[in-house]
Amino acid sequence: MAFLDDFLDHLRLDSVAADHFQGETRYMIAANHIYGGQVMSQALSAASQTVAEGRYCHNYAVQFLRGGRTDAPIDFWVERVKDGRNFSVRRVLAEQGGKKLLSLEGSFHIEADGLERQQHCDNTVGPENLRDLASYKADFAARNQMGLYDFLVTNNILEFRCQEMPSYIESRDRPAAQKMWVRAKYPLATDQNLQRILLAYISDHNFLRTATLPYRSQIEIKPFQFASLNHAMWIHRPINLNHWHLFDVTSPNAYGQRSQVMGHFYNESGEMVATAIQEGLLKALTADEVVPFSNTV
């Protein structure tokens, strides 16, 4: 459980002063670059710590401004935009070494009863009938991606099961859609602030990769640059990541070096608990543009 505590500590942040928080940068996805979902979830954590008890995030929107490094902490500055009878709004700016990494604006709402309906997910295979991502270790090794494997499996409190070949190791062109189950490896508190912060962390996992699936044969032979540009999430129902959740993702559009992906999270009962949308850069690089950190999604 020490690993779980360590993982959660970097999401909770330290309070530096009123509306000023600081976070560790322990978990990298490659080279010296921080996983964008970490900074996003930390920004949501900072906002959540300034909101009255009983109000939980139902929507946030993020602009990714610059990639973060692993060798310095990140400061989170919170602006209290609104505190109304039912809603609170917070704006967060994440900075590292004086450089802006990310901006987040989130809205928080009291739990209330109301009208209810949802879209259902079709053609789904249950997680008990799918391979754990850990079982693909040899495939990651064959592609010289053990650093990515360690990030996704060894150093992660989450476990994943993909309905199709995991996009991390996919080499065939296929439609821009994928289904992935996720849950926590260790028992988690059911506090909704924590659960929603973790869902923010998860929502950047394997998301933008969906847009690359029709072009995997090209990506195998030429360098591409990938980067998340913006991200938004709507949280519809309470979350409990102690149980399996399905992330059903499609990419409806790609144009002008930008691609969009959309995903819905469903719990084991088939209830839609959240919706996420992300736009990312997908750019074929020329020889003089190639950098070591190109193929990152």
C-alpha cells in the first residue's frame, strides 16, 4: 500500500499559501516529460481544495500550454471565480519555473436529484474475458517500449484491459475507435473528489492514440509529432474506480494537423458516468523537425 499512498500523495498537493499549491513531478511518460494527465489531475485537485464540502466537479476544460519536466515542482494558482448557491467555479494556472504549463477552468455542483436518461454502449466484451495490459509485456519489449510499459503497468495503481489490440503496440491500420476497461489495483477511498481527480488522470491515458489508428502503418515508418492541445470532461454520475469502468473512445475527425477524440466512461452497470473530448496535434515531421520525443501517444 506504500506505493498507492505515494501515488496519491502527488495528486493531493501541498498548500503553500491561500489558493497556492505545489505538486511533485514523479511520474514521467518518456524522457524528461511529465504525463499530461498528471498535471491536469493535479490542477483539478488544487481547484477541489478551495471548494465547499459537498460540491464536486461536474465539468472542467483544459488548455495544454507547454510540456512539463520531471526535475522541478509545479505551482498551481487558483482563482475563485464564483461561489453561488448551487455552483462554484474555479480557474487554475499551472506553472513550472515561471513557465505556464496548463490552464483549467472547472465547475462544481451540489449533488441533486433530477431527470435522468443516457446513451448506452453496444458491442462490449466484459473485462473478465480480456487480457490484462501486463500480458503484452513481450510486445512492448519487442518494440523497445519498456519505459512506456513501466509507466502503464509497473508504476501504475491502475490496471487496463483492451477489447482490441492495445493501440500502444498496434501496427495495423484500423478504424479510429477502441474500448478499454480500467480500475484501481488497490482499494481506494470512495470520496468523490479523489475519484474524479483519478478519472481526470485516467482520461488522458490512450485517448489521443485513437486518432492515430487509421495511420499506424505510416507511423511505423516515419516520425510523427503528437501533442494534446485541449481537453474537456463532463462528469455525469458518482464514480467508484474500485470497480471496472469502460472507456469507449472514437475519433470523429482529423484535419489540418489536428485530430479530435471523444470518449464515454461507463460503470459495470452500464451507466454513463462521464464524457471526455480532446483535441491533439498529429503532424508528420520532416527530417529537420525530428526530435527524440516525437512518437509519444
